Amino acid sequence: MEMILIAIFVFSALTIIVIVLLQEGKTGGLSGLTSENTGSYWAKNKKNTLEGRFERWTKIIAGLFMISALLLGVI
């Protein structure tokens, strides 16, 4: 069981690295908070773009990483 968790942990760590490197930079910083138009077509359909899919998979894989790290710590 421990070997399976280690394999999941390593796979998720490497996958997070690759997915984060593939994402576009968010150069807006604090100025992007005020200028973002939340009612735009882009804001409504962002989840259907490649960038939206990268963000969704980052969250899923990060959750898997954290759960596997927690379980490995308990074992």
C-alpha cells in the first residue's frame, strides 16, 4: 500500500510541475483586480478554454497530491 501511495505522490508532483509550467503567466498583479470585466464573454467561457482546463486539472492534481502526502505522513 505504501508503494502505491509513493507512486501516486511522485506522479502527482511531476504532473503539477508540468501543468503549472504550461499555464500562461498572470501579469496583471494587483492592477488586474480592478480592470477585470466579470461580465465579458471571456469570463463566462474561460472554463472551456485550454487555460481553463489547465487550471481545473491543477486543482484536481493538487488535491490528489495533498491527500497522498497526508496519507504517507500518517503511515
